Amino acid sequence: MSALSSDDGQATVELIALLPLLCLLAAALWQITLAGGAVWFANGAARAAARAEAVGGDASAAARGALPARFERGLRVRARDGGVALDVAVPALLGGGTLTTVTARARFEAQR
């Protein structure tokens, strides 16, 4: 067999060619995980804020206490009509910016 027709190393070349695509796929999956975490934590923070609002406490402080530090940046809490709505920024994986905003709402009856 001549050196030109040998397939030695072909799998390595193909793997190296696919490596950028695999890295991009891993980054996309991690970004989706961050977005899902933002939704999950936003709902928990909205419930905590609504409970605090129902007993006359500070809804904003309760929401901040229920969120991990990564999701506190860009948090906006609005109490109205016996409920609470809050916006949580979804952090971008690269660049440190914000990808989008997630809104969560919760309502508790006032406790007297």
C-alpha cells in the first residue's frame, strides 16, 4: 500500500474537524440550562416575595434572599393587586451580558 492511499489518522482529523461544533453544542446546552435555572429560581423568588407581601414584609428583600447571586442583577419586583410580579435577567454564558428576561408572578391572600 502506498503512503497516499493510507487511511491512518483519518479518525483524528475528523474529530478535530468536529471539535468546534461539539464546543458550540456544549455552550448552547449550558445556556439553555442557565435559562431553565432562571425560570426555576424566578418562580421560587416570586412565591417568597408574595408571602412577604401578604404578611406586610419587604417583597423585594424576600425575592433577593430567594435568588442566587448570579440572578440578582437586573431583578425587578413589582407588588400590585395583592400579588407580586418580578423580572429576572437570564445571564449570557459569554460576554457577561443579559440574554433575555424571565417574568414570574405569584399571589397570596393577605394575612391579618
